[in-house]
Amino acid sequence: MTLLLDGKTLSENIREEISKRVKAITSKGYREPTLAVVLVGNDPASHIYVRNKRKACQKVGIRSLFYHLPENTTTPELLDLIAYLNSEEKVDGILVQLPLPEHISQQEVILSVSPRKDVDGFHPENMGKLVARIEGGFIPCTPLGIDLLLKHYRIDPKGKDVVIVGAGFIVGRPLALLMLWRDATVSVCHIHTKDITVYTKKADILISATGVPHLIKGDMIKEGAVVIDVGISKLGDKVVGDVDFDSVKHKVSAITPVPGGVGPMTITALLLNTLQAYEQNMG
Ligand code: GUN
């Protein structure tokens, strides 16, 4: 029997707990945890992601502030807003939705967010804590969400061959560091990998984060593997992942569905990081 790793239900349960924690805080007369969400431009997918994040905040009692800047915003203008949010006592977390328009320096923006408010975990101080296994930093939301999902289903990466397909800044690279932290043997495949199948076939836990629909087929995986699908793409009218679910599902021991797997866990991790920022800010 194949186990479906149900990120939707686990998310609902964790969000229920977050909601209780927020109520306990505010009922004592303290202010609500607050997340500032910054979106530059009009990328339709980013709009949807931001709307979902803000809705999730609202449902658990986290206040979200929305800063929507025009496409032609300059890097200094965006840095000014971030400097203001850094200094604002009542803002606990800052999230700048990526990708930014081409003309804005993503690097400068990431460096400008206070590491103490960096709920995305993208600042080098937080990435460095991930490298050095220092607790108390912020772990990027999708890797953290996957870690929580694996923990819930008692899938321990320790000593396992974990293969990550995709070496992006938001998921693949920080996830590789987190899986190393969990004592896995980690391989990271990317666009220049000669033959990804050599790696995917060896994976005890295969995690794909490329955004290439149906890249991973049944004949590329080991019998009994755990498969985590981070991809979200549109194929016609259907939302599909990186994994060709139908050809893979009979071969694996466990797999995340798309939608309803990693996606909701990413947003749940953002809520947890925001609560962590609040507690560290108030404490
Ligand atoms: N764009 C896609 N994923 C993310 C994310 O986790 N954080 C931010 N800020 N932008 C994204």
C-alpha cells in the first residue's frame, strides 16, 4: 500500500495549534504577531501566492500588512521600505515575494532584511545558521514544511540517501543543508547534471523541486522510495507536480499529492516562522 503524505490535513492541525497559541497571547493583552508582505509588480502567480499567505495569516490571528509596489519601483525605493519595516517595532516578520522584477537587485534586497525579521530564512545569517547547525535561526519555509511532514510520518532521513532534484535558492539548496542537518547522505541534481536518473534511482527519499511538470517517471525511481513533490505547474487546466504521479504511485512506499502535499506545509511553516519572530521580538 502506498502512503499518501497528506500535507493538507497536517497543515490544518498545525494551524489549529498556532491559532490557539495566538489566542493565548492576545487574551493576555499583548498585540498580535504581525507579518509585512511586500509584493513588487503584477506577476499573476505571485499575486495568488501572496493572497494565500495573507489569508492563512488572517485565519490564525496573525496580522498581515500588505505593501504592493509598482513594477517600476527602484532598488533604493524598495530598500527604503524594508529599512522602515526593519525599524518598526510592531512588525515581527518581513516577506518580500520573489521573483522580483529583473531591474531590482535581489541580492541587495535579501541582505537588507533584518535577520531577526527574515521569516523566509534567506538572509546569509540565517542560511549560515543552517550550515552551522545553529538553532534559533529561520529555516526557509518549503524546507521547513517538508521537514515537518517527514517528522509527522516518522520518516527519518538519518543515514538515508536523499536525492534532491533542483538546486534553487528558495528550496533545493537550503533543503540540502537541512537534510544534512538530519544526517542524511545528500545528493543535489541540477540543470548541469549529466544524467539525473543515475541519482534518482538510488534515492531512499527523492525530493523534486524543479517546476518541470512530470519530470520524474516511474522508471526513474527505486522500489519502496519516499517521493516528495515540490513542483506546482499547470498542464492544461490541471495543477500537476514534478512527479508523474500515475506512473510512480505503485512503486513508492509514500508520496505527496499535488495539490495537498508540500504546498500547504510551506505556508504553515511561514506562520510558524512568524510566530517565532514574534516570540523572539517580544522576549
Ligand atoms: N517565491 C516562491 N516561493 C517563495 C518563498 O518561499 N518566499 C518568497 N519570499 N518568495 C517566494
